[in-house]
Amino acid sequence: MARLLQASPKFHSSDWHVANKMQCASTESQKSSSERVVAESQRLVDEIEKTTQKTQSNVNKKIEQRLEEIKFWKQELDNKLEEIVKETEVLLTFKIRLERALESCKEPLVISQNCLLNRQRRAGIDLVHDKVEQELVKEAEVLQGVIALLERTLEQTNEQIRLNRSAKYNLEMDVKDKFTALMIDNYCASLTNNTPDIRYTDNTVKTEGNFVSPEDWLYFSNINAEKADMQRNNSVALRVLIDSILSQAVNDMFKQYEMVNIAFRNRAKEVRDAKQKLEMLLSVVMEETASQEMNIAALKKAIADKEGPVKVAQTRLEARNHRPGVELCYDTVQYRLTGEVQEITNNIQRQVEMMKELKDTLALAETELKGLRRRQLSLEEEIQTKVDALYVDEVLCKPMRESVCINNF
């Protein structure tokens, strides 16, 4: 107990001074070290702040540049989209023109074919492959060629409209994506260190996945713009071609239509002229037939008139040869009778020859009369054939052709 109450050992005064000096030195050293740490920390903080501000400023600048780039390409694509939309609308009007032109060609073709069928109703020699038929066949061929050309052009137009719409769709998708990117980058550009909704997110720093390079991004939009330009240029060229085709088709159709009408008019004039000539010939033949009938009647009368005297003369001679006995004498009367008989014999011979000639003439006249009557029937049939041909061309075909209307499409 006594030991516990013993006083603690005392240090020497020098020890106290040394201890104080050591405390001061240690404190100064710790202070210096702390000041260095504070200075280094402040320097590091300032450096990081400057670097962060510089980086953030650089990022902001890059975002602004990117926004300008996106705006530029979005505007370019908007312009291309507007151009392809307008061009497609114009091409649609040309498609309608083609469809109307194609529809309007069908009726003239039917009329041409009906005219060809109606002209098969001509009879006899008038069923001829004349200029009208040649021009009608050519007209049908022209119309069929025009229809085939318009159908091919319409198919080409439909395909071009499809390509235009495909280019339009690609542009719309690209513009939509750029609008979305523009909204996102505008949002990013608006963010600051004091924005309330900024936050930490996980796994944001990555370059794999669906990311593309700036070159690929630029190439994609450039390709869409170039495709749109190409399709628009193709569409413009097609419209020029359609204009040329429609104009040429109208010219060809109208030219051939006029050629057919001219052939119809010329043919009608030829048939009428031939009909008039045949009617004149028929009149001549009928007059000649009447004359020949009168001639035959006169010949028959002449033959009948000659038969009486011949029969009388022959009867008298025959009767005088039967006188009986002495009455059959050669007296003066007999002498005169002999001379008379000789004269009658000569006359009879002449009468026989004359009758033969009259009969031959009568047979010839009757033959000519039969020929004239056959000619009359033939002429009448030929005239009726011409009348039928005129009916076909002017009554059946002409009104149909008057309904044809060829206008510019």
C-alpha cells in the first residue's frame, strides 16, 4: 500500500525541454505533410475540374455539330421525300392518261373488225380484197400495236410507281429515325450538371451491338438520297416517253383512220360509177333486146310470106301435069306454061335459098336474143351486187366509223 502511494518519477528539466521540442517538430512536420496533401488534392481537384469542363465542353460542341449534321441530312432527305412524292403524284396522272388511252382504243378496234366482218357480206366480184379492206386490216393492226404498246407502257409505269413508293418509304423511315435522333440529341444538349433528372446508369458505355460507324451512317442516308434521285429521274424520263408514245399513237391512229375513210369514199365512188355504167349498159341491152325481138318477128313474117307463093306455084305445076288425054297438048298455052314452069322453077330455087337464108338469120337472131337476155340478167345481178356493196359500206360501216372519236390523251 505504501508502494502505491509512492510519487511518480520526475524527469529532468532538459528532458522536458527536449520533449517539448520534439512535440513542436512533430507537429510542424505533420502540418507540413497535411498542407502538402491539401495542396496536392486542390491541384488534383482543379485539374480534374478543368479536364471535366473541357471534356464536357468538347462533348457539348460535338453534340451541337452532330445536331447540325443530322439537321442537314434530315433537310436533305425531306427535300428528296417531297420531290419523290410530287413526282409520284404526277406519274399517277400519266398512268390515268394511259388507262384512258388504252380504253379508248378498244372501241375503234371493234369497229374496224366489225367493218371487216360486214364487208364479208359482199357478193360476187365485189367480194374483192380492195383498198378499203387493205386499209381496214392495216387500221386493225395499228390499233392492236398501239394497245400492246400502251399495255407494256402501263406495266412499266406501275413498276416505276412501285419503285418510287419504295424509295419514298426508305426516305420516310430515314427521316423518322433522324427526327428521333434529333430529339434525343436536343435533349442531351439541354442537359447540364444542375439538371434535376440526371442520374447514374449502368452499362451505358459500350460500343458493341447495333452501333454503326459514322461512315456507314453517312453512306446509308446518301444511298437513300441517291436512290430517290435515280427513281425520280427515271420517272421523269418515263413521263417524257409516255408523252411521246401517246402523241405518236394519236397521230398514227388518226392518220390511219383518215386513210380508211378516204378509201371508203373512193371505193363508194368507184362502185357508183360502175353501177351507173352497168345501168347504162342494161338500158342499151334492153333496147337491143326489144329491137332484136322486133327483128325476129319481121323475119318470121318474111318467111311466112314467101312460103305462100312457093306453095301456089308448085301446086299449079302439079295440077297441070294431070290434064287428061289430048288435053295434055303442047299448045301456046302449054308453051307459055313451060316458060312459066321454068321461071317458077328458077324462082322456087331462089325462094328455097332465100328461105334457108331467112331461117339461118332467124336462128342467129334468136341466139343473139338469148345472149342479150343473159347479159340483161347478168347486168341486173351485177347492179344488185353493187347496190349491196354500197349498202355494206355506206349503211353498215359508215355510221359505225362516224362514232369513232380520236382525241389527244
